[in-house]
Amino acid sequence: MKRIFAALISIIMLFNVVACTNKDANKEDIKNKETFKESVKQEKTEKNTAFKEAEKKLLDSLQPLPKVSKEYKIAGIEPTLSNPFWVTFKEGYESAAKEYGVKCDVLATPKEDDVNGQLDIFKSVVGKDYDAIVFSAITPFNLIPGVLEANKKNIPVVAAGNNIDDKKGKEAGANVLAHITTDTEKQGEIGAKFIVDKIKKGKVAIIEGISGASQGERRKNGAKKYFESVDGVEIISIQAGDWDRKKSYDIATNIVQANPDIEGIFCANDMMALGVVDALKAMNKKQDVVVVGVDFIDEARESIKSKELDATVAMSPYLYAKGGLILALKALEGQNIDQKVYWTPLEVVNSKNVDSFEGWK
């Protein structure tokens, strides 16, 4: 009997030990899960810092933000939706419109060089029931007649990105209330600087966008001035890639075949830069040439992570559009717009810092 009693006591004690062990294991498991969640949360926060900081800077510059009194209808006119940059721009319009409880129709031509088609869209918008217009012009001149028509109907007009030419606009009597932009010449300058910092000296080339397009011209000029300011750096070619990946592929192929010792190529947007990377890979020359683009589109991000595209100058098409819509709403609500030009931030993204730009748009 005593043996049976002792055995029962032993079994009970064993169950208690197992239960305690399981309980402790469960506690440890929960603790590990919580630690993992916290680390993921922290990593995600760290990766999203660049965009959040840029958005805060922009919103601070636009204070006081508008308090919208009705559901306004706004037109966002872009050059095209065939380029990922302008697709993100569209997302910025739509997100901001949802945030403020207004409607925004985003309109664009099929091709990025259709200057007459964009003007037709603008004039069509003026003839409809839109309360305000935010636009990004294909060239500095093609939308001047449209802006003038909007002015005559007292429709507020804001430029986001590419504005009309200030001098020619004034001569025509066309008035843009405000312009939200980035220093596009600075984009070219810091893109060229990245190349020079890598190669120190040598032959370089510039591939601009559509000849005469203000954004591409200023990027080209910024890069050209910086390259020319550095002893030992020689610009061997400046050509128009028309924002097109395939055309830039062909240009890069010809440049490298004629100049196999070239060391750097600056491109006025990422689509062209990716075309250059494609060409260099096909010639087994990517490791010999530093390539920098502008825009930081998603494909450029992946190319940088793969250590193919060397760098891009990041700006935020999303914040361009958001800022443009906010300025239009401020005008519609009768708020003062204190300055003519508002700036969005610029950053250089490369393989060393690309993770901190996760979530950039």
C-alpha cells in the first residue's frame, strides 16, 4: 500500500514538473514571438524613414493645410501613364483626394511627347465642371493657351512638376497660382557628382530626355556643368533618349562601341538608365561603367538592390501630386498661398542606403 501511495505521489510530482516546463516554454515562446514582432516593426519603421521625413517636410511647408468645405472636383493633367513615374503621380492625386474627401480625375495622353494631345485634354477640362486644375506640362510652352483659357473662367491652376515657361506665360497673360517642383538642375548636378566620386576622372556621357523638354534640359545642364567643373572629366557625348528605354539602349551601345574606355553615363530618368544598364550587360561592360538615373521608380530600386544600376536621384512623384492638390484646395478655400514655388526633397539612392527608402513613392 505504501508503495502504491509513493508511486502515485511520484506521478503527481512528474505531472507538475511537466506542466511547469510547458508553461515556462509557452512563456518563452510568447516572449520570442513578441520580440520577433517588435524587431519586424522596428525594421519596417527604419526602412520607411526617408519617405515619412520627406512627407513631413512638404506638409510643414504647406501649412496651414486646407479645411475643405465641399466635395470639389479637380483635374490632374499628366504627360502620360505609360511611365511608372506618372503612375505613382496618379496614386498621389487619388490618395490625397480620398484624404480630403474630394474628387480628382487624372487625365493623360498615351505618349509622353504628344504636346497637342495634352493641350486638347486641358482645353476639354476647362470646358467642363472642374473647380481647379493641377498640371504637369510636356514642354514649357504647349499648355500656355490652356492656362490662359482657365484664367478667363477663374479656374485656379497649379503646376506640379513641369510648369509653363514663366516669361512666355506672362507675355501671353497666362497665370499659374503656384508651382510645386524640385530643383531639376540640382538632380543633374548630384547625379553627376555621384559618378565623379566613383570614377574620379575619365570619359562620361549624358543621355537627356526629349530635346526642349524643360525637366530633361535642366537635368542635362546640371550634369553638364558639374562634369565640366572637374579636371580630368571629359564629356564625350550628349544625346536625347526621349525618355525611352529602347532608344537609350541603342544610344549606349553606340557610345560604348565608339568609346570602350567610357566610365560613366548620367541619364535624365530611370527608364533610360535601365536601358543603358541593359546595353552594358549585353556587352559585358556593366562592371566598367557607372550609371545613374533620376526618379527612383520601382524597377530602378530592384536594379540597385541587384547592384546593376549604380544610383538614382530620388524625388517623390507621389508628394508632387499630393502637394499640388493641397495647393489647389487652399486656393479654392480662399487661403493665402504665400509663395510662388514650393520644393519637394531630393535624395541619392544607392546600394548602401536603398533599404531606408523602402516605401518611398
